[in-house]
Amino acid sequence: MTTLTRRAVRRAALLASAAAIVLAAAACGPSATPAPSVAPTSAASAGAINLDGTSWVLSDYLSPDGALFTVPAAVTPLAAFKDGVMSGYAGCNTFTASYAIDGDSITLGPAATTKMACAEPMATVENAYLAALAVVDKVAILDNGKLQLWDSGGKTTLAFLKGN
């Protein structure tokens, strides 16, 4: 390997490492945004929740250890609901899972996902998102229009903004 090639490889590795550190810090740091409610007290409608035909963008989430994270602008996890199937983009890979809603309870089947390798911050967000989908069991559309999914133990919360 020539000296010029070695320098180019070292420079590329250094730049990639620096970019990964910056992006990971942006994706993983707790946010100053107020935490989503663990158990919403007022939903937009007192009737049954119907998500069929709707799409949503994940805006923030509360992890099982209680840390609040705002999804970085570079990552756009999505969820769409149609005919008993929730599908979307987890940050790097796509996913699909069955869902059923009964009152304020939601049951999600196991998610099938594509398995591409993901760079940061997409990998961190995707792992947290998919892990949360595996444990959430409550659903509400809040007065502010946000969709909220959470586990009944109050350990995990996903908050979504209405999509297109």
C-alpha cells in the first residue's frame, strides 16, 4: 500500500469515526423535552380508537430506564396502520406486525423486519423503537393530536406526530 493510500484510508477512518461519535451523541442524549405522559388522562375522543388508514412519525420516546429521547432529525421512524397491520420504517430497516385495538389496549404481533446493517444514529433509534414495540400494550390519541403507545407498567412510551 502506498503512503498516499494509507493517508487516505486513515483520513477516511478518522472522519467516519468522528461523524459516528457526533451522530451517536445526538441520538442518544436525553432531551430537555417534557416526558410524554405515561398514562394519558385525556384522549382526543372518548370513543373507540381507530388507527386504520393513518400514518405517524415517531417524535420521542421514554426508555425502560426512564430516559427521554427526542428522535434526531436525521432519523424518521414511521408507523402506518392498515387492515390490522402496522408497518413502517424503524430508522434503517422496514418492519411489519399485526395489531388489534380493544378500548385503550393494543396488541402487536411479533415484528418482521429487514436486516440491513445500520449506521448511527439510525441503529440506536431503531433498536429502541423495535424493542418498545415489543412491550407496548396501551394506546391513546391525545388532545394535542399525538398518538401515544405505552406499556401498562409505565416503563416505555412512544409518542408520534400525525404523518401525511
